[in-house]
Amino acid sequence: MRLMQKLGGWLDQRLQLGAPIRATMEHPIPRDTASWFYVFGSAALTVFGLQLVTGVLLALIYVPSASEAWDSLQILNHQVTLGWFIRALHGWGSNFMLAIVLLHMVQVFLFGAFKYPRELTWILGIFLLLLTLGMAFTGQVLRFDEDAYWGLGIGASIVSRVPVLGPALVTLVLGGPIIAGPTLSRFFALHVFVVPGMLTLFVAVHVLLVLKLGINEWPMPGRLVRRSDYLEKYHVLTRTDGVPFVPYGVWKDAAFSGFILLCIATCALYFGPFGPSGQPDPRVIQATPRPDFFFLWLYALLSLLPPALETPALLIGPVFVLIGLLALPFFSGEGEKSWKRRPIAVLTILLVAVTLGTFTNLASHAPWSPAMDAGTGTPIPMRFLSGRTPVQIQGALVFKSKQCHNCHAIGGGGGKRGPALDAVAVRLTEDQLVRQVLQGGGNMPAYRNNLNPAETTALVAFLKALHPAGQAPAQDASRNAGVQP
């Protein structure tokens, strides 16, 4: 003991950490906040530490190369002692961390802890939530299996919709025009260095603000927040009814954090690691990519939304939500904190929870479109082929070979992302068909670089023949207009 005391004294003389540590342990908190409702922040910090430790261990084996990443995960799963368990801890830790951060944000919102003087604490919490989502997404990409490959393709298509900057952002994210080796290197850097570094910095500032401003008091009904006297009343409360953080507050934080770690370890042992599934191969289109649990609501939203609403929902909706969350403490920084007297806040949380829960449930059976197995697995019904000319038959072959069936249904079979083509010739003239195929539009990519003139001619000839019997195809009225006398 004497040796330890001497060593501790020697270190403290040089590092000067003893006084700040004692001040942190002894800082007063309102007695009512030593509660089980205030344990989520510490639990999130504990799980973040677990993620850092397991991430370092995985990085010793993982190879961020397009040709070796999948194999390195197989080695971790089957050859490295307890490698599968470390992967499982890391994967389930990501899910638990995201869930705890979400619960913490909900608790802060309902308890009015975003109000004066904790506006910056709330703003940092929002960015911590976004960074946690970024960690989860980049981690899924690093599995680099077929789900990750196609999921990354979907993410790139979302980024490409950003006006003006879309193509440049896609190149920045992927490291080039396609998903390849540079893509994985960039996501490895994001997942291992950039996002954890930003998380560490934001967590440090977040904890510092909590220490400087104090833990939010229990939201008593009728106890209003006013900028003119809140700080004075808070300090009086901590002096008259405050307790030191250690041991009154810390033991519940430690108990809950230990329980969460036990749950993560149990899930890791019982369920094992996430993937990897099949090897990524752009030639294999029989993939049905589904994201990890916390992104399933987005998967269902994209799958069920009409194509015309996808871009506004993806680019405009999140911006308004983020602006609203960031502005919340500035237009609602005073007044009532108790959730019992803030029915709109309670209804908002319930509405968001029901909406996300509903979309997450719908993701289990939402139609994925494009239907990645439609191009080879769904034949064109014979009634659309019988009696066709050789050029039209060739166009049907082009339709199949270019995987048009993935997005468009004919005779009830095929994808649902684009419109059904059973009667497309009634809606579009020949010139419009050519323009749509070559230039794309709406949710359809342009195929001018993927079709030669002969293939384009044949495909349009086949599409022009798709109209109900007895109903003539659409015609350009200007070509048939007669000369007026």
C-alpha cells in the first residue's frame, strides 16, 4: 500500500490529475437525479469503450482490401481463437450503443434537459447520434458481403441525387465511379479513424458540459425554467438537496452498464456475429440486400414510396428534421420541463416510435425493388412474345439481358420500382420511348452508354408492341396533323 501511495503521489505531482478527479467524483448532483432514468449516458459511454477495444482487436486481423476483406472475416470466424466472439461483441455492441443513445435522447427530450443552459449539450447529443449511425453503417460496409455491396450501391444512389454535387459526392464516397478497392479503404478509414475520433472529441466535450453545467434536475411539474434565475436556483438546489456523484450516482450507472455488457455478451454467445453472407459479386443479381436492424425502416420507406416521392423524402425530409432538432432549445428553451405538462412532446415521441416501428415491421415483407432475381428468374409471358417480328423478339432478349425486368413488371412478374410495361406503348410514343431509354428520368438511370444503336432499336420496337389488343399505340399528333386550308 505504501508503495502504491508513493507511486500515486509521484504521478500526481507530475500529471496534476488528482484534484480534477476528486472534483469530478465529489461534484454535487440533485438527489432525485441519482435515478435509474439517468443511467443511459454512462451506459452509452461504456459500450463505446467496448467498441474501441473490440475494434482494435479486429483491426489486427481484418484486411481492408476488396479481394481479401471477405476472406479475413472468414478467418476471424473460423480460424482465430475467439475471433467469432470478438466480432459478435463488436456487432451487437453497435446495436446496443445505438439503442441506448436513442433512449438517452428520448429521455433528455421528455425531461426537458435540452432547455437553458444545456442547449449546446443537446446539440452535441444530436451529432453524437448521427455519428453513431455513421459507425453502424460504415461497419456494415466493412463486412463487404453481398448485402454490404448492394447496400452501398443503394447509399451511393441516394447520394447521387444531391443537386449539382451528386456526382462529385459519389466519387468522393466510393473513391471512383464504381465500388472497388478504394471504396473499402475509404470506409475503413472512416470506421476506424475519422468517426471514432470525432465521437471521442464530442463525447469529451459532452461530458465536460455535464460537469460544468450539472446534471439536469428531476423535472417537477410547475418548476419552470427562466434564463434570469435558473442557474441561481440550480446551485441552491445542489447545496440544499445535493449528493456527491460518488457513491450516490455512480453505483446505478455502474450496475446498469454492467447489465448492458452482460446482455451484449449473451447475444454474442447465443446469436454469434453478423455475416458475412455471400461474397460480393456485381454479376450475381440474385441478392436481396437488407440493412441492419436500425436501418430497416429506411429500407421499407424506399421500397414502398412512389418513385416520384423518393428524392424529396431522402433529401428534404432529413434536412427539416435536423434543423428542427437543432433549433429546438432556442425556440423552447424556457418554461415547463415535466413531461406530464408537455403533452405535445409525449405525442411526438409516440408518433415517431409508432412510425419507425411500423416501417421496421413492414421491412420484413416489403417488396424490394429492383427485384434482383427478376432479370433471370422471371420469364416474359408468351402472350407478349407470340406473333412478334424478329426485331421485336431481339428487343425482348435485350430487355432480359440488360436486367430491365428487375425494375419493370410485364404480365405481373418483375420489379415494382418502375411502372409496369404491359401497356407502355399506349402511354409513350416511339420518340418518348427512345428518349426515356437513352436519357433516363425520374428514378430510371440512363442507358445510352449501355446500349448500342441496334440494341436500342430492338428494345424500343419490343416496347412499342406492348399495348392491349384492339388499342392502337400512342402517336405523335404533330406528325399526323394535316395542313389547314
